[in-house]
Amino acid sequence: MRLDRAKANARLKKSDSSRALSGHGAIETELRASKKQLRTTSVIRDVAKRKQMEKSLRKSEHVHKAMADSLSRAIAEKDRLLRELRNREQMYREIYNATSETIAVEDTLTGSFVEVNEPMVRMYGYSSKEELMARSIGDLSEAIPPYTQENALRLHALVMAGSPQVFEWMAKKKNGELFNVEVSLSCSPIRGENRILAVVRDITERKRAETALREAHDNLDRKVKERTASLRALATQLVQAEENERQRIANILHEDLQQMLTGTRLMLRDLRERHPKEDAKHLVDRVMSTLEAATQLTRSLCCDLRPPMLYEAGLVAALKWLADDMKKKFGLAVQVRADESCEPESKELRVFIFEAVRALLLNVVKHADVKRAQATLSVTEGNRIHVQVKDRGKGFDALPGTPSGFGLFSLRERTESFGGELNIRSAPGKGTCVTLALPKP
Ligand SMILES: Nc1ncnc2c1ncn2[C@@H]1O[C@H](COP(=O)(O)OP(=O)(O)O)[C@@H](O)[C@H]1O
Ligand SMILES: [Mg+2]
């Protein structure tokens, strides 16, 4: 018996339907030999559903393949992004560690280190990050107020309250060596948490330069002060020497020379009476009148040097006498305005003011090219004596720094040595006004 089987796929049409079958049909033909009779058994199975399923399976395979493709593309993209991220992180880490700035990330409350970079480890002389991070801010500071842990935390609080801080700090290395740093503190969210970001800069060199500059400046300042003081002392000595010399010459003129002149005149008068010869009498008269003139001259010289008024009647009277003298000698009309209440008690101050007014009036005579001047003496509310000499003459450039003659210079120095100040107001063509403000003793 031979059994043959064949399978065939066929598209069939249903007999009752006008419409063709949408699915596939299958005919299974079995050839069977039995007793020389060939029989064909056909089993027809409707496989339309299966075909349908196969089709949708093929379709979904297609979809799966597309999905798998896009998934692998997404994975490749993710890998690329990860690689890039890693590269960037590496780059930032390198920058973070290679920068010359030392950076530390600190806990906002405790101040303990969350992260530090390599330069910070090197700057503080530690051998590893871990070793440094185990220390507190106080350990890295001088630990003498104000450079203490407490103050550092106080500054942290200010930063947290919204005001970033930049300040100088005395830092301490692992070996105990102290050095100056400048710290900039700011608040920054790092990995979702608020942190204090500290940038620390070694400013030892800057501090050294600043100290050297300050020392040089102080040195210069001291030298200028010393020079000024010695100049002032010199000017005071000079004026004092002038006054002493005047007094000495006045004494000689008064005590010795005038005595001699008077004695000689008396002797000559005696001679004239004893020898009334006409010729001799004439000669003696001439000698006597010359001697009289000499006596007058010494008297006035004496007055110039040490005006008796100043010592006997006081400053106000002496100034009035000076005004008369200026008119007589130089034709300068001086208007004196002075109140008796301005009279200084100190003899030195009286003499100084008198000499100052005389020097200023002589300047008017010499430089102003006018015939009038004004000298005023008054007491201000702050109980200071104001001495002012004013003219409407030629004037001069009296800007600060413009060199003046010794007269005004020594006047200024003397005024300052009395605790006062001298002020010059003048400009070419605008007249001159010199004021001395002196404390009233
Ligand atoms: N009243 C004045 N009017 C115009 N110029 C003046 C007057 N006082 C001073 N000066 C100017 O200031 C300069 C300095 O005066 P001073 O120090 O007294 O020196 P000196 O009188 O020896 O020249 C004078 O040379 C003159 O040019
Ligand atoms: Mg002068």
C-alpha cells in the first residue's frame, strides 16, 4: 500500500457567495491505493484566519524591527551623550584642579568641607584632599580673633542671608605657617543643595608690596614732617634772633650811643662858652647841630627797633603810631581799625602781631603800588584774634604752591608756631588781603 499525500494551497470561492473569499483556502489531497482503486480524499480546511494571522505577524515583525532600529539608535545617542558628559566632567574637573584659584565647597551650617580642589590642598600644604577636608575652617585659620571658626561661620550666615562676602583673612598652613589670603564667599546650589562656595587667593605678595609701599610712604611722611618741623624751628629761631638783635642794637643805641652823643654835646657847649671866638663858635654850632641830628636819628632808630608804644601803651596804640610812621616815611595812608578788647595779653604775641603788620604794610609800600592800605584787628566768636592787612594794589599770584619770598614764608611759619594760620587772598590786578588767625591766649 502506498500512501501519497500532497498539499496544495488554493484560493477558493464560496458557492453561496457572490463575493470572493478574502482569505486563503487549502486543499489536502490524499491519494490512497486500495485494491487497485485509486481514491482521492480531499480535505479542505479554511486557512483564511491563519493566513490573516500570518500577515499581521509579518506586519508586527516589521513594526518590531522598526522599533528595534530606533531603540538601538536611541541607545547609541545615549552612549554618545554619556561620553560627552564624561568628557565634559573630566574637562571641568581638570579646570577645577588646574586653575590657580583655590576653591572649596563648604557646608552652609557647619562650615565643614564638602569638596576642595588640588590647588587648595597645595596652598595649605596638605598631602591629600581627604587630609585637608578632615580639618575645620578654624584649623586653617590663625585662630586668633578675628580669624576664628566662629567669625567664619558668622560670615557664612551673612552669605546665606543674601550678601556675598569678600574679605582678607589670616590663613594657616599645615606646618603652622601663617599667610594672608583674600576670600570670596558666595552661596550656590550644588547637586540640589545650597553650599558655600569659597574662592581663596594667596595675597602674601600683594600684602608685602602694600606694606613696603606704606613703609615708604610713612618714611617720606616722617621725613617731610621732620623737615617741616626743623624749618619751622629755624624760622622761629630766626625771628627770635632778629628780635634779640633788635633789642641788643636798641640797647646799645639808647644806653651807650645816645649817652655818648649827649655827653659830647655837653662838652662842646662847655667849650663854646669858654672860647667865645667867632670862628670856633661857628664850627662848634655846626658840630652840635650834626650831633643833634645824630641823636634824633638814633632815637628814631630805637623806636623802629623796639617801639616804646608797644611796651608801654599796648598793641592798638602801637599800630596807630605805626600808621603815622608809615605816612611820614613812605606816604602810605593806613587806616587802622582795632578794638581795645583785641589787646593780647602775651607780650610775645603783641610783638609778633606788630611786626607782622609792619612787614605786611612794608610789602604794600614795596609791591602794591598804592597809597592806601587798611589794617584791622578783631576778635572772632571762636575767641581768635584776626589780623588783616588789605590793599587794592597790583596784587600777585598767591595760589597754593606758588613760591613766595622769605617775608611771607617766615610770617606763615611764625603764625603756625603760635597755633594759628595765615591766609593770602590775592591775584594780579585784584589787590591783596593777608589774614592771620591766631588763638587768643
Ligand atoms: N601787598 C602786595 N601787593 C603785591 N604783591 C605783593 C604784596 N605782598 C607780597 N607781594 C608779592 O609777594 C612776594 C613775596 O613777598 P615777601 O615774602 O614779603 O617777600 P619780599 O617782600 O622780600 O619780596 C613779593 O615779592 C611780591 O611779589
Ligand atoms: Mg616782604
